[in-house]
Amino acid sequence: MPALTSPQIAPILLLFASNIFMTVAWYGHLKVKASPLWLAVLASWGIAFFEYWLAVPANRIGHQFYTAAELKTMQEVITLLVFAVFSVTVLGEALTWRHAVGFALIAAGAFFIFQGR
């Protein structure tokens, strides 16, 4: 288990968990459009509170090993992965070849951020 708590691995796990919360906070209300907007906003804030309890430690721990730019890049790639799964499984939306190309270009950018490490 020590490997999971290392400054190399823990931030990745925490960012995955935080992005699950944030994706639900930002997009989960689309499944319940009948609820008033003010209620959706309050519910999203409540969910986002828990996201911050994961994201802030992820960055604090991760900055022992990664640069801020690397952490941000990691977060964006993880966000896309979590969002893609959520979009298909929860919202029932299809991912198209255009999404795949766009995600691949973002992944290519991430590749260059981590070069020279």
C-alpha cells in the first residue's frame, strides 16, 4: 500500500476521485431537469465541497513530485476520461470520431508537457 500513498501515485488517485465528484456536480443535474435551477446550483455546490477535499490534497501532495503545470495537465486528462465515461453511461450521449480526435490532441499536448521529466 505504500506505493498508493506516494507523491507520484496518490495525486492521480485523488484527482480521479475528485473528478468523479466534480463531473456529477457539473453535469449530474442534467438528468433531473425538472428540478429548479436554484436547487441544482445548491446541490452542485454541496457535491463540489467534497471534490475540493480531494483536489486540494491531490495538488498539495503531488507538488512534491510534479510541477503545477504537470498537475494541471494531469487533471485535465483525467477530467476528460471521467467525463467521457459519465457522458456515455449516465447521460446516454454518444462519443463521436470528432470527440476522439479532440481528446487525442489534448493527450498529445499532455505527452509534450511530461517530456524531459
